[in-house]
Amino acid sequence: MLLLTKILSQCAYPLLTALLLAAGAGVLLWRGRRRSGAWLLSVALGWLWLWSTPAFSDWLRATLEQRHPPALLEQLPTAAAIVVLGGVAEAAAPPMRPDPNLGAAADRIWYAARLYRAGKAPWVLVSGGKLPWGGGEQPESVVMAELLQEWGVPATAILQESASRTTRENRDNSLPLLQAHGARRILLVTSALHMPRALALFRATDLEVIPAPTDFEIWFPSNAHPLRWLPDAQALADGSRAFKEYLGRWVDRLASVGG
């Protein structure tokens, strides 16, 4: 089921959508429908161009990140636990990858360690399993726990949830651990881009959830420069991540209605 969901979501992403539109244009042109084919090809190229521009990518990501702006460490209240969501690292996969590989979202672990050292909560719960196609011999929670210990969090203060593969499973699998430790008020740590979707899922429970976003990407550069409207591969990747968050929120709402 997870693999099917992943495939279907990939079909909706901007790059594959543009390729599918271009393929449809090719079929129309081959069948002699030049006007329709040319129009559909123009739509495909325009769609791909839009998602590939840094100006559009940054604007779309900012619509998510601005919902929960950064806060100074001392401004955050205390809680019963700090919950850190996975998606930050890939486990070691010897012999070709002898060490864990940290991703761009590794700020989540560093920030959780800072929160713990600041006395914001007595527990840090790391939530992350192992994707079937991700490789590695350990669940991500093991890597996260090791990093926390290197950054000053004792092993006795770390709880591991090692089975989740999605944000919804992060929530569902973390709840029993939190309940077992009497934690009803939590600080939720994830990337600012991911926070709106994650916060909505966790707040649908009886938990009191305080957002503690990190890994901010946008600092409001000017979109007036012409280079920001030229296609860029990184902008396409970044914009697609924002699209994934909006798509995931829509799917979560449908699941809530269906449930």
C-alpha cells in the first residue's frame, strides 16, 4: 500500500506531470492534431518552467514556512517530551556506505538536542523507521538516537519509535510511547516546511502540541532579479517538496473524513 501511494503521488509531482503532458502532446501530434498537440506541449513546458524557477519555488515554500516562524529558544515553554520526526538521515549500508548519511533536515536533531540541553523537556522521542526502498540495515531512529547522544543527550533520556514510514505513522506509533510516559504536552520538532502538515496530524489527538520548527530555508530574497526566473534544477526539487506537503495535507484531510 505504501509503495502504491508513493507511485501515485509521484505521478502528481510537477516533473512527471509535465512529462505526461508532453507525452500526450506527442500522441496528438503523431495523430495529426497539430493545434491541440502544440497547445498541450506549450502547457507542459510552461508548467515545468514555472516549477523550475527559484522565484516561484521560494514563494511556495514561504507560504508554508511563514505559518510557524522561528522562535528564540528561551521563548519556548517547557513540555513533558520533545518529539522529533524522521526524514533526517539514511542509516549506514556497508560496505558502500559505512556511515550514516545526514540529509538537509538534520537540523531537526541538532535543534532537539539544544531544546533538551536548555531543560525544555526530560524526554526526547525520535520517530523514524526504515523505508523498504531506502537501504540501510537499521531504522532511522537508531541513527537519530546516536546523533542526539553525540550532541549531549543521555541515552536514558531518549525514546525510540522505529516502525514509522510516514508522518501519520510518526504520530500513531509515537502516541503509545508518550502515553506510557505520561506525556500529554509535547514540543514537536520538524522542518518548518513540514510543520503545518505534521502539526495538524498531532493536534488531531488529545495531545497539547507546541510547534518547534527548525531547518528554515527561505529568507525572502528579491524576485526582481531576472536570474530568479530562469529554470534551475534545485528550484524544481525544492518546489516539488512544497508540493508534496500540500498534497500530503490534502490526503490527510481525505483520510480523516474517510475515517
